[in-house]
Amino acid sequence: MKTEFDRDFDGWMQDPEFADGYALERRRIDAIDRIVHALDAARQERGMTKADVARAAGLPAQSVRRFFTQSPQNPTLSVTVAIASAVGQPLITTEAAAPVERRSPAAPTRATAPRTAVAG
């Protein structure tokens, strides 16, 4: 049985602009989650505590704890790179994917930047 929110959400998704924005945010959130989970798995495989990672990365312990536990996550690139280096999990860049095609011809377009992924 759908909740009132579910019914509202279904209606909002009928709006192409909302649906495009939602899809973009969902991809961003999923990408961040994949990176954080991969780095946490690398930390655990190496038997490192979050405090160990903080020392190795030269970061405050609180920043590392937040990186792995905060929700929603929005880590800075510098913290992500420092943690990746500390746990021995390099980040790599790949060629940019094709830009997301917008449904609305009036929607602005933007160039895509190189994508970053966790090597592994």
C-alpha cells in the first residue's frame, strides 16, 4: 500500500524537469556511496581502525569518523583522496561519459568533467 508521500512522489516524477533532477542526484548519491563503501572495505581489509586512518591521512579523527558514518554523505575531494591514500586504495580518473541528455530543450547543458572511481 502506497503512502501519501509515495503517491505525491509518483506525481512529481511525471514532471520531466523533476525526474531529470532526481535522476542526476540519485546518480551522485550512489557514486559517493560506492566510493565510501569501497574505502571502508579497504580500511577493514587492512585491519585499520578509523583512528589509524586519521593518523595515516593526517586528518582529524572526527573528519574520518564523519566520512565513514555521516548520512547524507558529501565528503570533500581532499578528504576522500587523503583517506584513499591512507588505506592504500588509489582513486583513478576515467574519460568522461557522454553528457546526460535533457528532456527539455530549454534545459542548460554543461560539459562533463572526468569521472573519478575507486581502483580495485
